Amino acid sequence: MLTLFHSPRSRSTAILTLIEEMGIQDRIDIREVTIPRMDGSGRRDPANPHPEGKVPALVHDGRVITERGAIILHLTSLFPDTGLAPKVGTPDWGVFAMWMAWYQGVLEPTFIMEAAGFSHPWMTAAVRDHKTAVARLHAALEKGPWIMGERFSAADILLHGPYVWFPEAAPHDPLIRDWIERCKARPASVKVREADGARMAQLAAA
């Protein structure tokens, strides 16, 4: 049994989008939970199994899996015929796994550091900076039109995410901006964002 713990307009939105793209909505139980948010709203939900009270958290037969990159690897491996990732064990799957790790270890940390106005030589030495990360995205998309080449994949869902929620931070790079807009325009992405927006409006009105 698979259960995803989700909170609207959060990191788990990427996983909902993935589920929609894969067409496996009937295979996963989606449970909404509350989370503490940056504006001070929300709270930690005792029903959420995530050790830090965050989302997403995927429970598979009692085992808790967190971190979007890991969840994406797990779901695309469980449902390989959906076409959102290369075949496990191939060189392309190794590249796909690399992008999952790179997002968690480089892109998101450098994105957050830049948004927070934080800089430190140790961090720059360890993970570089957002400008360097953007250059790597650009290099991948030059071979594109998608991160993995000619075919849209779950890597696109994960990597374009920060620029959807914080469009002002999107690089002034036509190649990257076009990619972001194409990811946003996919029917699964539109559907999930609209549902999240409607749910947030309901919560605000309650």
C-alpha cells in the first residue's frame, strides 16, 4: 500500500504532479496534512509520519520515505511503464538519479542561500552558488528541450519547481525561462496547481 502525505502549495506539490503525469492516482492514497509555513501559519500535524513534520512523506507498506528526489526514484522504479524515468540499470537511469541528487544537494540549497542573501566561503566551496547551478541547467537544456534530452521526465518536474513558486528568482535566460513555462503548461501541472490553489482558498476562508 502506498500513501502520500501532502500539503497544498508545498514541496509535495511536485510529487502530486508526478503522480498525475504517471497516471497512478488510483494506486496511491493521498492524505492532506498541515505543516508549519514560513508566514507563521499552519502547524505540525500529528498524523504526518515525516520525522520533521514536513512534506512530502510517502509510506510504502509501513516504511516512511521522505525527500522528493528519493520519492521520485522510488515511484518511477515501482511504475517503470509510465515513462517518466529511464529504465533502471541503464546509463540514462544513472544520469536521472544524478539529477535527483543534484537538486537536493546543490540546486535547492544554492537557490535558498541566494534568496536569503546568505554567502559563506565554506558553502561556496562545498556546493558552489546559484549562478553556477543555473549554468548547469543551461548546459543540459542546450541538449534538450528537456533536462534528460528529447523526452520530458520527472527530472523536469523536480528541477523547475523553485522557479514556479518564486518566479522573481528565475534566471534571465530565455532557454531556462522557456523550459519553465513549458513545464508549467503541462496539463498535469496546471491541474495540480489549480487544485492546490482552490484548497488554499478554502483553508483561508475557514
